[in-house]
Amino acid sequence: MAFIRKKRREQQLQLYSKERFSLLLLNLEEYYFEQHTANHIRHKGSQNERKIRGSLKICSKSVIFEPDAVSQPIIKIPLRDCIKIGKHGENGANRHFAKVVSGGISLIFSQVYFIKEHNIVAPYKIERGTMEYVFELDVSGKVEGVVETLLQLHRASCLDKLGDQTAMITAILQSRLARTSFDKNRFQSVSEKLHMECKAEMVTPLVTNPGHVCITDTNLYFQPLNGYPKPMVQITLHDVRRIYKRRHGLMPLGLEVFCTEDDLCSDVYLKFYERQDRDDLYFYIATYLEHHVAERTAEGYTLQWQRGLLSNYQYLLHLNTLADRSCNDLSQYPVFPWVVGDYSSSELDLSNPGTFRDLSKPVGALNKERLERLLTRYQEMPEPKFMYGSHYSSPGYVLFYLVRIAPEYMLCLQNGRFDNADRMFNSIAETWKNCLDGATDFKELIPEFYGDDVSFLVNSLKLDLGKRQGGQMVDDVELPPWARSPEDFLQKSRDALESDYVSEHLHEWIDLVFGYKQKGRDAVGAHNVFHPLTYEGGVDLNSIEDPDEKVAMLTQILEFGQTPKQLFVTPHPRRITPKFKSLSQPSSYNASTADTPVSPGEESFEDLTEESRTLAWSNITRLQLHEQHKIHKEAVTGIAVSRSGSSVFTTSQDSTLKMFSKESKMLQRSISFSNMALSSCLLLPGDATVVSSSWDNNVYFYSIAFGRRQDTLMGHDDAVSKICWHDNRLYSASWDSTVKVWSRVPAEMPGSRRHRFDLLAELEHDVSVDTISLSAASTLLVSGTKEGTVTIWDLTAATILHQIPCHSGTVCDTAFSPDSRHVLSAGADGCLNVVDVQTGMLISSMTSEEPQRCFLWDGNSVLSGSQSGELLVWDLLGGKIRERIQGHTGKLSAADLTPPNLLFPPADEPFSSRKLPVCPVPWTFPSRSWLVRPSASPGLRDIRLQNGSF
């Protein structure tokens, strides 16, 4: 998967350079400075004297000679083991030889490593004892400069304190970078305009490579100081799809650039020396990307995952990327959960919950007896306390899994050695058992366990990984009995990850690793506390003055493992498992639906209704203006359409309720209840009564059949802003900071048309309530206030489920999704926000240039009306605007749906309509009407009819 792909890229680069050398031959935190073509003089002065052709690499802590002949081993001489360095023949450096070599460099040392003999990856061979090697440079004039560099680096390597060594090597590196600059002759075009140039390091697993970064108006460049693995890395900005700021060593200095949408392997990972340089470069690229790439957030991915557009595997990949996990940084490698807990059965039963690991607990808490021992130690521990002495993800754990495909990395991490054969990744079952029982083993898995490349399970390189105590050689990984082959193991692991059980419980694991149980009291309660150094903000390296302490701290951070960046601070919502039709495949994404006629005889009545709605939404971007009519003197504030679609009722700031006939296209009635504005209206079931709310604090019931006011509800102390009706209950929102629930009781006197209204509940708010909406079953209500708060209420108990500060200004409109799992709100701040009803988590937010006053949605797509009168069609799951439709010249503030028309009351123009293209399936269940009404603003006097034949 991620690492394997990265490994193949590096192999391609090595083919490009034709080198066996790689930065993995260096020590951790070591730099490769320069190389020189040279000969290694063997057996000088004897009959066996010969020259071995190759290249001499000068590194910050070692000298490496790579012979051209692959049969010869690469030679690595640590500078700390050097006794004497000089020009051959100078100051007695050649006392063992009879003849001075021109252009020679002499190294006398006590230890040398031999690597990759016959180009075979194997543990390094070490030879000890006093030795002298002579290297003859092709360009003899460079000998003096190379010797001077080696002496300087040798002095750094021999300093007593590690902090002093690091400081001196860093000074040498910065001096070299300061003396060089980016070669602008390497620009792809002479017309490129330079924006910025700075120093940085390219990060690859376990190593970094210093150089210069340059960004122009069309390209991003990185030029390595040493020219390795190639002279220039170039990325065209137009190809960039994602960029992320990164922590490196818990410091905000990294930047990762992707030219792919869904790959964990980035095109370049850069670490800067100054945070401002990182931020400036990010700004330049982000500014460019604004024009052709949509910004991705954890919340946006959550909504896609919940609705089935992302698999569990894809969602975890995205969360890892957003949480600073990168396959370029083994201390922050992507982390995946163990999901299967059965590695002994002959068959894997994914329908049995007992097959799976408990995803609500960290690995360290899965074994009750071990957890009790850890808790006892935790309680006795002084502050800062931690439950686990090792992490669930670290470079050592990653390479434990990947040693068969990436042995050079393990050798680099462990100073040229593989681990003990019995501690290697020998068996899936053994590894799982050790994670359950081991005193210090709490590791999770990596993405490769759910990928499709089996090479990390198979010893295809025929590596000599040692012999176990039982006498067997370490070879392929032993699979559980239920896996017939490595391919079968990965396939069944993927099936388990995407199973119903995991889909229903994955949010619990996300809470532990990326969410609210990662830190604080919730982490303690979940037994999920690791060493403080593993957390973001756990230590400020810049505040540590002692260089030794600082280097030791950084080394511990890089090698011990790091907790992902926290993405969620509230409980993560559950996935909407596709137990019912069309939950997992939203209608707005099914392009073929509108092209597939369905015979009415083949579906139920309800299915035809759902199909018609699907077709309506699939054609929503193709609205066409049909007709318009002017009926009010002032702003229209509410609109309702009869079930048959023949009559339209509107309220206005001119204090009138009017009835308009679509058939005769004439105004039929005009009713005035008071001298104050009416704020909204609705039709009761049966289309016999229209209800309107008023700024005079009252709600009026008007009988259409009798043509007169039937009832008046004096229910509030300030203007009534919005009303809803369901099952003989009225829900009224008011600027008096309350939402009231009323039950209409028939009159006791026979023949009386008046009704009694009993107050069932009063939902208190801190400020004015501007909008309310009911869930499909009317068991939940959502309210939006003047100060931007969205509150979800449980109507059965009249209690608050969640209160979310969603907007920085007034909440203009709210609505539940058709399945009542999400709430969408539109605010005066221009935001459209999606909240998960179960957890109250804000899981998606989109911003427009202006306030969106009203909207309609099917759970996936949104049709909103803006302050300017423009209609916007949003792809909610993709986080972008799909279509802009010119609607009105004034504000729009509400919307509703019923076939065959879309009604928009609006602005300084006549009542108007838009047509939708004809769909192949007829609309057979006229349940609601599409309509949009304006906000309470002066001058908005008209309504528009959006007509469509479904």
C-alpha cells in the first residue's frame, strides 16, 4: 500500500541514478553533503595493489565509498572512529606506504562497515582494528577542500556532548546552504515569475535531505544540496490536488504536497527551518489552488462516509492524512485498527460479533488482567502519569510489519542489524496474541493490512532474517487458518473492515485515536493515556535551552511514536449503515437514475414517490423561468401551496394574506388580520384552513371555505417568527425567546367553529428564535436563534439534545434531512452547516460569498436562495457549488417542495416560475411544493413560480 508504493518510487529513482547508495546508509539525523569520483587504492605498495573505481560520499557523520562494481561492498567509515585524516603523503600519513599517491586522501580508523556486497541486502559486516584507506580523487585540486571538510566534521563527531555535535553539524550545514542558491536556469520556462526561495529539507522515511525550495507562478521546485537522488524535483502547480501543513518532530515546520486525490503517497514532503517560510509557501500554493481544488475537511469526509460515499478504508486514509500521518514520516505513519480478533478458526465468520475486536477500547485495555496491572502502576505513578510505556504506532512497529519489503529501513533504524529472529513478524496469530498479553506491546496495524499488495507478507527478496529457537528460518509470515493464501488474507481483512459490525462500531475507535477520547478526562476514562511526549503540545522544544536535552527529547519523539493530531472534540457520529434502499448511494450521485424509466406496476406507491423525488433532484440544476406575477405591495414573507397545486397563499409585510389561483392566474382573496406584518403561513391537512403568524404576537387561523378568520391564538410576548404543524399540534417560534407547542382541542359546544389551544410545552432560549423545523416523525425539533445557535430538541421529553454555536450571526433557516439523521442550517454569515443529530457534532461546513437565506435538500444536494436572489445548487458531499441560477433581484428567505412547481416569492419583479425538464417517471404523490420566500426586507413584493413536469 502506502509504504510499498513509496518504496517503488525510490527504486525508480535509483534506476535513474544507477546507484546502490541511498540515504538509508546514513545514521539517523545525518546529512549527505557531496560526492566525488575517486579510486579506492587497495594493498598499496604490494604486488596485489589495485584500484577500485567508485564515488566518495562526504556525509556529516561518516565517509562512504560506493564501488562501481556491484560485487564489491559499499564501505562506510564513521568519522567518530577515525584516528587521523589528511592528504596522503602529508605529515606522515603515508608512513606505511613507500610511494605518495597524487590527489590522495588518507583515513586511519579503528572500525569500518561493509554493506551490500554483491548487491545483497543483509546485516552490515563490521571489521575492527587500526586500518588505513587511501582514496584518490579524479580532480586532485579538490583534495585540500575535502580534507578540510572532513577534519571539520571529524571535530564535530568527537565532541563529548551530543547537543554540541548537533549544533556544530547544523552550523556547517547552514553555512553550505547560505553559500549556494537555487539554480534558476532550471526553470521550465524563461517566462516563469519567481515568488519565493528559501532553505528546507525534503523528508523521506528515516532521513531528510537539505536543499533549496523555489516557487514560481507555475511550478514548485526543490533542489537538493547534494544533487541526490536527482538534481531537481519539480511539481507543476496545476497538478497539485492537496496540500497539508505538517508537524515534524512535534514542531509546525512541515508541508506535504499531493498531486493525487486519494493516495497516501505525497509527491514531496518538505521540512522548513523557519515556520514563516512554511506558511508563506503554503499561502502561495493555497492561493493558486483556490481556483481549481476544493478544500477538504475531516467533517466533510465524515458526511461522505456516513452516507456511504466513502468506504471505511477510504475514510481512515483521509483521517490519517488530515491528522498529520504520512508515509514519509515513520514516527507518524498512518495507523489502522485491528478489527478481527479471531486468528484460530478455520473459517472467518463476519456475521458473528465475537469474531471482532472490541473497537471501543485501545489495544492496551483489551486484556482485563493486563489492564488491571497497568492501572495499578498508573495510580502509583507521579505526575505526569501515563498508562502505557510504549505507543500504538512508532517507526519500529511500522518496520516490524514491513521488514520483508523494506529491509534497508530496518537496518538503518537498528544500526545495520535485523531484530532477533523470535521477535520478528513471524505470525499474524502470534503478533495478535502478544498485543493482547505482552507487557509493553500495544501496537495497532498499518494500511497495508487492508490493501492489495501481499509483498510485505512474503519473503520474495529471499532475505536471511535469522533462525528461530525452534530451528526454523524466518521466511513468509504465517497466516491464520482461515486464510488460504496471502491474497486471501488481505481480501478477508478488507471484508472485515467493511463489514456491518465494523461500520457500526468504527466511530468508537475513531474517538480513541482521532477524537475526543484522545486527551483529557475522557482519555483517562477510556484507559487511553500515553506518554506526554507523544501528544501535540506535550513539549515545546524551542523552550529547551540545554542542547543535549533538546536533542535527546527530539530523538525520543521521533523514535517513540506520536499520537495523531486531534480532529474531533465531540463524540464521532455513527455510520448510516445501508439497511434500507438507496441510503448508501445518494440519488444526486446516480447519473443513470434519470435515464431508467420504471413502470408504475413494478413498484409500490411509496417507491414511485421516492423515485420521483430522486428524479426531481437529479434535474434540479436545469430550472427554467416559466411565469411571474406581482401580488403584494411590500415584502413577501411566507408562501404555501394547496395539495392539488391549484392555489397559492402568501403573507407579506403589508399585513395581508392573499390567495392566488394558478389556473385562472388571478388574485382571488386578500385578507388583513391586523396592521402589523405577517411573518409566515402554512396550510392545514385538507387544505381547508390556512394559518399565518404575525408580528403582533398572534397566530391566525383562516377558513378558506367560509372566507373568515376562524381562530386567534394569542400565544407570545413578541413577534411570532415561524410556525409548523403536525398531527393537530402547532409549533410556534417567537422573538420572545421561546418555542411553544400547542394542541388544538375541538370546541365543546356543538356547532361552534372555535377551538381551544392547550400549551403542551415551552422550549426556552436565551435570545430571539428566528426559525424552527420538525423531523419527519415530529419527535425532534431544531431551532435557530438570532445569535447563531442551533438547538436540537427531543419533543417527547421537551429537553435539549444538543446546543451548537453554528453561526456568527442570525440562523436564517434550518431543516432535518429526510432520514432525520442530520440537520442543515443556513446563516447570515454565509455558512451552510451540517450537524449530526445523534452526537451534535458539526460534520460539514460550506461558505458562500453572501448569506444563504433559505434552502431545500435531499440529504446530499442543497438548493439555496441567497441574499442577492441567486439560486445555488450545492453538492453537499463534494463540498462545492454545482450550479448558479439567476432567481430574483432581491433576497430569498425560505423554501418548500410540491409538484409540479417550484415557487419563489421575490423581489422587485412579478410573481415568476421556472420549469424543470420532463422526467420519464410521472409524479404520483404530490406531497409538498418547492417554494422560496424572501426575508423581511423593504421592497420585496413578488413571488416566482418554478414549474416542472415530473
